[in-house]
Amino acid sequence: MTGSLNKGWKGLKLKDVVKLEQEVSERLKRTPHKFQWEAIRAQLLRKDVLVHAGTGKTLIAAGPHGLAATKGLVTFMVSP
């Protein structure tokens, strides 16, 4: 585990996600839809997220990893 995890990641503040869309889009080479942005932003702000969608859930799980501030963090994704 990385140092970020060992110290207990506190999440980002609203001011930290101002350039979220640009940074995530550049790193992931994709532009998420509005519902995906909302879920990505919520995760970064340490909010619970529940998404029911036919497609697009993987991008939501990957989205937070598009920020340099989340380097070394892990996402657990549960799917039936």
C-alpha cells in the first residue's frame, strides 16, 4: 500500500475538483457523460455512490484515478 492509504485518504475538497473534467479527460483519453462526472466527483469528495446504468460504470470506477492526487489509491468495484 502507498503512503496515501496508510495515512488515511481524506478525499478532495470542492476547490480541488475544479479542473476535474479536464484532468480526467486528458489522462483517460475519454470524456465522461454528465452522470459519470457526478459519480466521479462524488467519490473524490468521499460521498457514497450508487449507479444503475446499462453501460458506463467502468469509467466511473476509473475516473478518480485520472487525477494525480489519487495516485496509489485502489478502487473496489462490485458487480453481479
